[in-house]
Amino acid sequence: MPKKPDVFALGHGTYTCDSCDPRIRVPADGARHRVAGHRYYDEVVVDAVSAHSIRIRRYVRGRIMFFEEMTVSPDGTTLSFDFRDTRFPAAPVIGRGSEHRVGKAPDILAAHPVSGSWKLDWIKHASDYGLLFSLKSNGATMHMSTPGGQSYTATIGGPAVPIAGDIAGTTATLKRLSPTTLQETDRRGGHIVSVVTMTVAPGGRSMTVVTNETVHGAMQTYKALKQ
């Protein structure tokens, strides 16, 4: 899970997200508000649904990209969330997750219970749609695609190529580490944002994938099964 906690607060009619990069500060009035410097959204909408729940929507060029509703447990120690990610051209990815509190907001008495510092415990997709990807090789050329509409065609050991369908302008380079291991390095604005190492098991029916995300300090390890 990410090493850095999520840090946000809702109080006095204002929502702030200190762990967002850049930091976000907008009125929590259910209206769209412009934010600058974020690659996957340019407007944010925040409103309190109840005494223990808030709703956040993110837009880019007028199109909703991400919807999230967060609910705090009665004892204030657990934050559950449901999300709908519509960044992908073909279809949305929906899911849910849970975090635990690691710190309170400075002005906790005047703040909504979602305020504070939270560490992610788990996250799940509600469908397999967000987990599928395809790799096809032709000599030193590799083509990657997802049902969500993202794809690239890159030469192993060659220059960076743009990831089509990624509105943030992410690029990918490929490097062969061994006969059974391929490494993908993703960059945005010239900076490395993730390194994905894929190792095929004997027999070729499964593959171990390890993703190191430099932005949030997170690491994913999972087994991909050939369809």
C-alpha cells in the first residue's frame, strides 16, 4: 500500500487535500471549482452527503472523470469509499476500498469526520474490466492494449512512446531483463512515475507483475493469468 497517507479535511465550508499534488482547496458547496496543475482533472466538486459521508467528483474539460463517495464509521476510525473511474475511453471501472485513521485534522471539532490522515488498507474492482490487459510481441516490438482503450506499440530497448488513451501524456519504454522478464518504465513530464516488472512463469500460463509507483511510494505485486 502507499507509504504516504491521504490527508484531507472538510470544515467551515471548505475542502482541502494536503496529500494531493498540487494541494487542493475548494469550497464544499456542490459546485464545480477550477484547480490547476493536475493531469487527470481540472475541476473538482465536493459536497457533504450526510454527517458521516462526502462526495467528490473530478472533471476534465467538462467531462466527469472520477466519482467517489466516502463514509466514516460511527467510531471515526475507518473510512470506506466507493468509486467510479471514467478516465478510460471504452467503459468505466468501478470499485471500493477501505482506509484506517492515522491522524486527526488540526481543527477536528469544527471539521467533518472524514477530516484527518488515512492509510489505505485494501481496494477492489467490482468487475474484471479494470484488471484485463493484452500483450502481443512481434520480434523486438511489443503491443499493449486494455479494454479501457489504452495502448502502445514500443520497441524493446527503444525510445519512449506515448500511451494512447492516457490524457496525462504518459510515455512508456521497455527493457528486457532476462528471457522471461520484461520491464516497463512510465514517465510523465520526463519524470518516472512507475516501473512495472513482468516475469513469465515456466509453462507461460501465468506472469508475476510487480509495480513500483514512485509518486505515492506504493508497490503492487500480483499474478496475471493468461486467458
